[in-house]
Amino acid sequence: MDTLHAVRARGITKSFGEVVALDGIDLDVTPGQIHGLVGPNGAGKTTLLGLLLGLAVADGGRLEILGTPVGRALAAPDGVAGFVDGPGLYPSLTARQNLSALAALRGHDARTSGVDEALDQVGLTDVADDKTRGFSLGMRQRLGLAAALLTKPRLLVLDEPSNGLDPAGKKHVHGVLNRLAADGTGVVLSSHRMDDLEALCSDVTILATGRVVFSGPPGKLATENRELDYRLVTSDPKTTRQVAAGTSGVRVVDEAQVRQDADALVVRALVPALDELVVQLVHAGVALRELTPVVSPLEAAFLALTEQQEASR
């Protein structure tokens, strides 16, 4: 058994009739890692999450979870918890009753099953005795996470866990996931919120039409062969524009929609050319006050994939 991986997938395939959902997927997730899944709608993310949760079985390839090969039975592997397409809740029960019922179904005494601890972890203690019928989407998401925590999982699988979260809820969820990872739990999450993925994930896998098109640290996307737009704010906007125009591989972007204010300049470049621009600005005695991507490398990759899919239709 390979205990160095929370998830190890090689050549995973899955089809639904003539529709190929997964086409030779490789995936590695280590214990203590938060790993993001990114891709346009229909890329295969939900199908892959379903395989990890035991909601479906692969047609081909090899899948190991927590060091154990996954068989052909529809069952959640031991040590795995999470949800796909939102958590299932009883609307007529309170948050505490929902978790207690779930604990009882698993054969645990609700008094010692960690229900109150789980509610506290996700910031729902104050509404523990409110019926979930009146819960917002974000509150239901947090309660679903609390339900997953009851099992003290070694692999947590989440589909769009940030849906509907307000800033307080987002802070709680991020805190929970970071603490779980610090304690050695592997986390796989799918989200369209690029800011969440960049804040949480040490690695991301980008899917398109059932195939992996990128896997690695989000920061690596910036060093790939892809130009990005960057916003520059300096002590001397006029000189900055002149230096940028004279730096090989750098183009000044004048579109009004990406200009934030009169003192900002937007340039398009690969990372090496951008580095050279910074060096030239320093030599010219210009102070660099801000250098940020207009669109993050992860979001840029996502948008590029989405545009490619739309163009192919």
C-alpha cells in the first residue's frame, strides 16, 4: 500500500453512454495537502469527486485512496467524507438534530460524537437549534462541512464549498480546511472561486473535456508560456510608459476597461520580460509601488479553457 498518497489515480476513465466524462486522468494528493480541481462546466470535476466518494466506479484505470486500491463496489472508502452537489439535510430538523441523526445512523452516541465541536468549528453554534429549513445556502454549506467533520476524515472531498458564503463564513471554512491540512488530512475541493483556490491550495489540477491540461502549484501557471496583463503603479507614470514601450517582450495595454486610474499602467508580458521591465525601471530611478496581475494566472488559464470550449462548439 502507498501510504504517501491520500489519492493516487492513474489512467482513470469514465463514460456515461457515449459521453466520455474522464479520459485517462492522473491525480496525486498527499496527506496534509489541499488540492484544487478547476475547469469549465462539463470538464469532469464532479464525476471525479464522485469516484473519490464512492458514488461511482471508474470504467478503467487504477485508483488508490489512503493507500488502499478502490474496488468495484459503490461505497465510500474508509476515512473519506465530503459532499457533491451540496450536502443533504433534513429541513424540519435543527442543525444539531441533523448532525445527531447522522451520528446515530453511523452507530455513534450523539452525546459523544463531537456534534457540538463540529458546529463550533464551522461557526454555527449560535444557530445550532434553528431548523435548517430557514438556512441560507452558505449556512447549509457550513453544516455539510460540519457533517463531514464528524467522521474525522483523513480525506475530505468537497464540491463548491464556498457557495453562498459571506465573509465570516468564508473565514470559518478556510480556517477549518487549513487546520485539517495541518493535522495531516488530505483535502480535494472543486470550486469556481479562483480566489479561494489560490488562497487555500498548494496544488491545482485543471480539467478540460475530461483530461488533465495542467497539474501543479498555482504559481507555476505564471511561468508557463502564457502572456498575462499586469497593473503597474510607479512614482513616475510617464517614464514608466517610455521604459515599458522600449522593453523587448512587453506591450502597453491601453484598453480603458483594464485601466484603473490615471497613474496606473497595464502591460502584457511573459514573466521573463516582466522581470526585465522591473530591472529597467530600477535603473531609470523609478520606484515600483504596485505590480499585480489584472487577472490571476489561475483565472487566466480557466478563462482560456472556457473560451477554447466555446469556440469548439
